[in-house]
Amino acid sequence: MLLNIWQILILIGCGVIGTLVGALVGGWLVFKSKTAVLGESFLGGIPKGEVYSIPDALKAAEFPEEEESVAQENVLTRTQKFLKTLGGKE
């Protein structure tokens, strides 16, 4: 089955159009990801309302000033034991 010249040109044209569409979609995806805002859905806009904001986030301390819990002490002892095994500093 041999293809004539018109069929070959149509196939090449479809390949070129497919490549252009792919490049445009890829460019749009890059633009969309670079300009995305926190909480924005992929095809939607920026969410409205107070649902996505935490009003006391700037006032809160970075680390709570509570006494260390048993779980925290356990993690610290296991970390020190692990570092000692590797020959690191305690």
C-alpha cells in the first residue's frame, strides 16, 4: 500500500497541527502554574470568602511554649541514639 503525495502532505500537516496544539497547551499550563494563587483550583478562579484564611495565623507563635511531652522526649532520645550510631554529635 503506497501513499500518494496528497496523503503524505495531509499526514505531515496533521503532525504539525498536533505539535502546535501540544506546544500551546504546554505553554498555557506553564503560565497557569506560574501565576497560580494559594487556594486556586486548576480551572477555577480564586476562592471567595473567609474559608481559606486563618485570622490569627500572624499572631500565633511559631512554636508553642509548652513543656515537652513524652512523645517529644521519645523522639529526641531516639534521634540522639541514631546520631550516636552514625558517629555524629550528641
